[in-house]
Amino acid sequence: MNLSIIGAGNIGVSIAKGLLDTKTINKITVSRRDINRISYLKDLGIKITDNNLDCIKDSDIIILAIKPQQCENVLTEIKPFLKNQIIISVVTGKEILDIENIIGNSCSIFRAIPNTAISEKKSMTCISCKKSELSNLKKVEELFANLGETLFVEEKLLDACTVMAACGIAFALRYIRAATQAGIQIGLDSETALKIVTQTVIGASTLIQNNKSHPEQEIDKVTTPQGCTIVGLNQMEHEGLSSSLIKGIQCSFEAIEKIKSQS
Ligand SMILES: NC(=O)c1ccc[n+]([C@@H]2O[C@H](COP(=O)([O-])OP(=O)(O)OC[C@H]3O[C@@H](n4cnc5c(N)ncnc54)[C@H](OP(=O)(O)O)[C@@H]3O)[C@@H](O)[C@H]2O)c1
């Protein structure tokens, strides 16, 4: 299969890099208007262009990785050249119906919400499509399964998935940064602190994945009565750790509604 990505920005390039050694993909072409910023991709074997029509030529799968406000122009531009390709939009807040209203229903339209860890094949990618497109779902799931975990969800849940998976990378990274700063305060150099925090986060995630346990079960195992862990944890909760996370996630979710109404 030939695959093209319109919008070679943060997520577009991350997807292209993640897909590089995927056996089922013969050719990856990516587009953006300012191609000077992605000339380095040529050395990786990715074709680059500033022409969207050139980008989708011969493509079996077209990934849209542009901002929501750029969607209408780009879709209108490529519409006359669409046949029966699979179109996968990773655009936040643009619904399948919005896309269909512009390009019609000659293509098989999917939405996928990955995160930037897709470049490392560690994405959490949530996928959605209309019931009538389920025959192509396997192909789309297999594509993203090469790049991490996938989950098929109803389209109405995709905004929540966007916050948890796509924004979630930033939330997790902020935890890693804050914990590293704390490590430096209590005597570690920054490299050592960062290494310990990063591996500890991987360890915590692996415990949940492998044991299929609830976080609190794993926390119970490390909180000795009157010990140092529970003292620290409770202090974090007094300062609003869980509450601020929940409020932040709710704010991000509400921001998607705003983006939708503006695009
Ligand atoms: N970042 C994430 O983790 C993530 C995760 C899931 C979903 N998303 C969604 O993915 C979309 C892209 O996000 P992003 O973070 O990658 O944004 P970004 O870095 O700004 O990338 C958007 C890219 O689109 C290009 N572009 C704009 N107009 C274009 C046109 N007419 N033709 C071709 N390319 C065009 C821009 O480059 P030029 O200006 O040079 O054309 C830019 O490189 C958004 O809708 C976002 O919500 C992002």
C-alpha cells in the first residue's frame, strides 16, 4: 500500500516515522506548505512535497493531520482526485459527517486519535468509523497496531479519548518533569533523577498492564502504615493532586467543544 499524510507537523511526522519499517507500506509521502522544515525526512526514505495533489497521487490510504480550521480547504482541494481510498482523519473535533459533507461518500472515512508516542510505536490510538465502513476496519486497526495499542470506540467518545491519549502525553510528561525537579531538590543530579522517574513511570504502567490491577491495589502494596510513601501521597492529595488532574482533564475536554464551534 502507498500511504500519504497531508499535514507533516507534530503528529503527521510522528506517524510517518512510526510507519517507516511497516512491511505493508511501500511508499510514504507527506505534505506541508513549508517543506524546508521537513527536508530531513528525505534521508529517512519519506517522500516530501508541498503539493497535496502530488501527495495523494497513487495513495491507498490518506491520513489527514492538519488543524481543524485547515480541513475544509484541504478537503475541497483534494475532493476531485479522490476515488475509493481510505481516509483517516486525526484532526481533533472534525466529525466523520463534517468530512463526508465536503467530500461525499466515495471514500472510506475513519477517525483515529493517536498520540506522539506513535513515532516510538507506543501510541494509544483510538479509532472510529461508521458501521458501513466496518469491512475496512481491520486494515486500519492493523496499520495502527504496528504503532502501539488500538481501541475501537464510538465516535461520540473520541473527544474524551483525545484528552486522555493525545493531551495525556503532556500530562504524563509534566508529572515526569515535576518529579525530576523534586528529585534534584532532595539531592540527585538531573540526569539521575530523570532516569529514575522515567523508568518508574514505565514500571507503574507495566504493573497495571500485566497484573490487570487497579492503581490503588498497586499503591496499597507500597504504602506501609505510617511509612514514607503514604505520608508523601497524602500530602500531595492535601495539595490537590487528584483534584487538579480531574479539573485539568475536564478543562481540556471543554476546550475541544470550543475548537469545534470555531472551525
Ligand atoms: N499533536 C498531537 O499529539 C495530536 C494527537 C492527535 C491528534 N492531533 C490532531 O492532529 C492535527 C495536527 O496536529 P499537530 O499537533 O500535528 O499540528 P501542527 O504541528 O501544526 O501540524 C499541522 C501541519 O499542517 C500543515 N498544513 C497546514 N495547512 C496545510 C495545507 N493546506 N496543506 C498541507 N499541509 C498543511 C502545517 O504546515 P505548513 O504550515 O507548513 O503547511 C503543519 O505542519 C490537529 O487537528 C490535532 O488536533 C494532534
